[in-house]
Amino acid sequence: MNRPRFAIVGHPNKGKSSIVATLAEDDAVAISPHPGTTTQARSYPMRLDDEVLYELVDTPGFQRAREALAWLEAHDRGAGARGAVVAEFLKAHASDPRFHDECELLTPIVEGAGILYVVDGSRPYGRQYEAEMEILRWTGRPRMALINMISAGDHIEQWRAALGQYFSIVRVFDAVRADFGQRIELLRAFGAIDERWAAPLNDAANALVADRRRRAHRAAAEIADLLITALTTAVTVPLANLSVERETQAHAEGRAKLRDQVRRREASARRAVQEIYHHSGLAARESAAAYLVEDVFSSQSFNVFGLSQVQLALTGAASGAVVGSAVDVALGGASLLLGAGIGAALGAFGTLAGAGTLAKVRVLGLPLGGHELTVGPITDPNLPWVLLGRALLHAKLVAERNHSRREELVVETQAGGHLADTIEAARRRKLDVMFRRLRGGRELAADEREALVTELVALIDPR
Ligand SMILES: Nc1nc2c(ncn2[C@@H]2O[C@H](COP(=O)(O)OP(=O)(O)OP(=O)(O)O)[C@@H](O)[C@H]2O)c(=O)[nH]1
Ligand SMILES: [Mg+2]
């Protein structure tokens, strides 16, 4: 089987597991600031659909490289037999606890894996690494050196010169900050260390690029469905009598129920998007992402993610919901001035009314007597923009996030910076037409839904 397989090896605590996690998109790989975290060699396959594209073997760091090299040199029978001597070393020390880590890391290499040797380019080079690199040369396996950057220092050139003595290919790769493009580029570069792997790795890179687009499409479909649900859901509350108190109470119950449903749908969309990007494990830590976790109906969310008053007016979003068709008509040929004026007026009203309170409310008589109150759908013109802004930011962060990161999801949006500013006006108007259609109680036909998804794909994965 010609599946590309790489052992990630090096000194303890240099980011080997971090590179494995990033390249295998697996956040279950154990990573920690303490040396000696990885104690066993373990293979992490990168799967796409049901196919394994390549495999990365995470390994413990070298512990006794000098002693191991001394053993190899004592058993040297010439360059042609060095690979065999490494295999003999493994046999001779299989149950020797002193060389447990050397045996773990060398076994996959002797079994045919390519070598990715990881160093930390933010720390100076030192001669203690030479025994490790020499042992790897003894294996005779195809190999490449990766300069990872763990902290702020820069000793790249010094490392390059030293690594160049042992490895024909040396690349800088930041396990934590590398973006998707850099990952793909690195994958293609792996092909250069063994020509038999060039074609499968190139295919793997192409497959991942195509899959990236599919992921954006699936995430967009999820967000589209969230918007559709939020703009069309209505809830009913039974009314035992038509007293003012009961009506007021039912009103509040209905609003709470409606909000709850939108929140739940939003949370399930978040989970789905994280799963799409292989980040299911991130859910529990989302609590640090203040603006994302902040209630969708909070004024904070409306400030950060909604359209500004001017944008709302110019987009025409406020018109249908708040003052009726007169504004629609007026906005048809809106000048900036006119739009701004109307926007300011509507914005003031929206603030007074409070986010999420602008929902349709109806009282219906029931066939068997009694009444019920229907609350919904929500007509607040800014709600879909708030939901969209939050969802887009989340999707972007999740899509960009490397699987080597173990800290909480941090959101860097500044309060008051309208996320929707990044959506160009023409696209905003297109989206607004769809939102209004939904708010008006009209279901989207399949092709209209697909058009909505297409607009969202362009926002998640702009080309
Ligand atoms: N900022 C930053 N930190 C990194 C990077 N790579 C690794 N680290 C951190 O360095 C520490 C060690 O990373 P690991 O991936 O566990 O290192 P390892 O080589 O597998 O370590 P052992 O298994 O103990 O040999 C962790 O705290 C990582 O978060 C990087 O590119 N940037
Ligand atoms: Mg490790």
C-alpha cells in the first residue's frame, strides 16, 4: 500500500504533536507545555469521506540520542548496512526502559514511514541535536526538517544552516498559526521527499482544497437554515381566559418560548458548523467567546453584529416591519440623506421597542372553545443581520482554527464595529429581499434557498 505515512520526530516539547494535530485536523492529539507529553507512538490518519489521504505518526521525543548513536556506531558495518543496524538496535532494546522513547519513535520509521524532524526556530540551535539528526540519517529514510516557531525569538537562519547538513529539504511551518494555504503547500512539499508519494500527496492536497469549498457550502446551508427558522418560527400559548393579566402573561411566555427556540437553533447551528470543520470538541470552551455567547437578543449583540441604522434604512430592512410600505416606497429612490433620516427615526424606535420584541402577535379562537395566543414570527428587521453576523464570525474563526490550538476560542471583534460593514451593499440588498420574503410568511422555494446559500458561501469563503 502506497499511502503516505510520516513519523513526526524530534526533541521533547518542540511542537511535534501540535504539527500532527494541525495536519491531521485532530483536536484529540495530546499537547501540553510539559516535555514528555507523548509517551507512545500513535498514528493519526487524515480522512476525507471514508478514504485515508495520509497518516501522521506522533512520537515521543528523543531521550538518549547520544547513547543510542554510540550503540549504532559500535555496531557499524558500513554505510550500506546502517538501516539494518537501526533495526537491530530496536530488537536489542525492545524491553529496555532506558531506550523506550527511542524505540517508539524509530519503529514507525524502520517500518517505512517518512521522517518529519521538528525543531523550535524561536530557540537557538545547539549541538545536542546532532546525535538525533545523525540517528535519523542512519535510518536512510526520506526526511525533511520543519522549523516550528513556538515563541518570539528568531534563530531560523542558524537552524537552516545546521539542518541543511542532514536534510535536503528544510521548511518553516508554524504549527499553531499556519493557515489552510500553508498547510496545503506543506503537503505538496512532502511529496518531494519521496517520489512515490508525490502523486498521492498532490491528490490529497487537491481533495482537501475541493473539500474546503464543500465545507463552506455545508456551513452556509446550516446558517441559511438557522435564518429561515428564526424568521419563520411562531409559537402558541393557550389562553384559558381573555383577561388582561392572562394576556400579558401569555405574551411574555410566548416571547420567551420564541427566543428559546431561536437560541436553541442557533446553538445547534454552531455545533453543526464545528463538526463540519472537525472541531466538535470546541463546544465546551466556547464560553470565552463573549460576543458569540452573549445572548443573540442582547443589545450588545445588536450593536456588534447588527446593521447600523443607516445601513438598515438604505438596505430597506426596516421598512416592512416597523412603519409599513410607505417607507418602502420612499426608500425606492433613497438618497443617502433620506435613508439616514429614516434610519435614525427607525433606529430610535427599534431601541425603544427592544431587540426581539418586534414579533407578530395574534389571538386565535379554538374550534373547541378557548383561545390561544400566537407569538411570531419575529419581525425585528435587524434580527437576521445579528444572527448572520454572529454565525459568520463563528464560522470564520472555526474554519481558520488549527487543531493544535488548545486555548479558548477568542473573538476579536470590537464592540461597536458593525460586522455587516464587510458585506457589500449589493449583496446586502439581495439578502434583505430574501429576509423580507421569509418575514412575510412566504416559504423559500428550493432554488431561492439555494440562492441564499450561495450568497452565504461567498461570505464564508470569499474567492
Ligand atoms: N505559540 C506556539 N506554541 C506552540 C507551537 N507549537 C507548539 N507550541 C506549544 O509548545 C508546547 C509543546 O507542544 P507539543 O506539540 O505538545 O510538543 P511535543 O513536541 O509533542 O512535546 P512532547 O510530546 O512532550 O515531546 C505546547 O504548549 C504547545 O502549545 C507553535 O507553533 N506556536
Ligand atoms: Mg507530543
